[in-house]
Amino acid sequence: MTSGHVFIAASLDGYIAREDGAIDWLERFGETGEDHGYARFISGMDAIVMGRGTWETARHFEPWPYALPVLVLSQRLAGSPVPAGLEGRVRFSDASPAGAMALLAAEGHARAYVDGGQLITAFLRAGLIAGMTVTLVPLLLGSGRRLFGALPADLALRHEETRTFGSGLVQLRYRVGPEP
Ligand SMILES: NC(=O)c1ccc[n+]([C@@H]2O[C@H](COP(=O)([O-])OP(=O)(O)OC[C@H]3O[C@@H](n4cnc5c(N)ncnc54)[C@H](OP(=O)(O)O)[C@@H]3O)[C@@H](O)[C@H]2O)c1
């Protein structure tokens, strides 16, 4: 099965976007010149799985930023055509998390970047996330879209690394699961 990997930024109070999906509060941290490790992370992935909410933001990125094949999981979008220019690079699917990973595995993809708060939570529930890098932004948003949602039971994490940046970002890297 393909393994899932998370690389995401959250406000200190655990939000990845405002209620309306806006990520304007994140943008200035991309302009600091700091290397937050995204290029290194993405170089270790061979596919991307994102939720419809994340797609709704990503679809407006110009130019399209992803060199890897993108699988957008959505009941609503499944069966509809992808926008012009993204054919062959983006697919819509109503697969379950396990179904999506089985599909990617059958295609030879070993490691998938899983993006979107609801989707990450669904993949965690299904035991499909192997590692998570969460970058905490020094900001309280007070409300918005949460990174993590409800889980059926506690989920132990193994801390691997903490990095701090002059901008105030604090990046935490975990393996998912208890000590072997
Ligand atoms: N801070 C960051 O680094 C960062 C990173 C990524 C995204 N974002 C932002 O976060 C927002 C999106 O996150 P989000 O949590 O709202 O949405 P999301 O997880 O990206 O997408 C949720 C949607 O995915 C679909 N879906 C398909 N399978 C699912 C499953 N098994 N479980 C749950 N949903 C499933 C559902 O749409 P259907 O009803 O169509 O099935 C659901 O509404 C956007 O505003 C984006 O810009 C921020």
C-alpha cells in the first residue's frame, strides 16, 4: 500500500485556513527566504492526494505548482471533467482513503503527500499516514478550518525533529504510531 505523508502549516490554535478557506495569513512566511523544507519533502513523494477543499484553493494557483500527479478526492467532483490545461495532471475520484492508496499503489506510487485537514483526518483514521511535518505559525486565528478532527482513539506519535525559524515558525516532525 502507498504510505501517506503530511506537510502542512497551522496556526498555533490548530487552524489551516480561515472559515472561508483563505490562507492569506500564511503567505508572508513564504516570502521570508527561509527554507522550510518543502522542496526536500516533495522530492521524496511520487503522488499527491488532496481533498476538495484544498483543490478549491489549489485550482487557482497560477502557474500550476505540482509536478506530481494529483488525485482529488471528492464525491461532488467525481465524474466531472478537470479544468482545461490540467488534463493528465489532475484526476477526480470518489475513492475512499484505502481505495485511493490502493489505486496509487497499483500504479507504482510508493509515497503520497496527503493534503487538507478533513482528508488528513480521514487518512489518519484509516491508518494510512506514516509521517507528519506540521509547521506552527505564530498566530491565533480564533476560528477557521481545523487541521485535525475527531479520531476513534488516541493516536501516538513519535517525535523526530523540531526546527525553529527566525520568522517565528516552529516545525515539528513526527512518525505516526507508537514506539516499535
Ligand atoms: N495551512 C496549510 O498548509 C494548508 C494546506 C492545505 C490546505 N489548506 C487549506 O485548507 C482548506 C481545505 O482543508 P479542509 O479541511 O477544509 O478540506 P479538505 O480536507 O481539503 O477537503 C475536504 C473535502 O474532501 C472531500 N473528501 C473526499 N474524501 C473524503 C474523506 N474520506 N473524508 C473527508 N473528506 C473527504 C469532501 O468533499 P466532497 O463533499 O466533494 O466529497 C470534503 O468536503 C483550504 O482552504 C486550503 O486552502 C491549508
